[in-house]
Amino acid sequence: MSDGVRAMNAALGTNYRLSRVREWEAGKRQASPDAMQYMLVIVLEDALRDAGLNKKEISEVIRKCKLPRKNIEPS
């Protein structure tokens, strides 16, 4: 999980700690919209790949699902 937090921090320019992510999991705090979207994209990519979609199809579904955010570009 630490590798995932490091990857998220690098992608978002944040400095979240594993303890903060644990607080999100426990419902003690809410993740930022950017962090939630980042994590959702990872889960969607995996689930859609398992469902048999190809990379182009996955990108299109995710593009359609993402909230409009200025600092997060579609895949």
C-alpha cells in the first residue's frame, strides 16, 4: 500500500501519508476529490480489464466517468 500512496503523491503533487489513507478507509476523514478520482481510475482500469475491455475501450469509459477537474487530464 505504501507504493500506491507514493505513486498517488507523485501523480497528484501531494504528500499524503499511509496513516491518512487509513483514516479515509476508516471513514474518519474524506479524501480530496482529486485523490478519490485517482483511486477510482485505478480500480476502474483493473475491473474493466478483467471484464475483457481493451486499452482503448477502457480509456473511453474512464474519460466518460471522470469528473471535470482542471488538474487531472483524461488518460
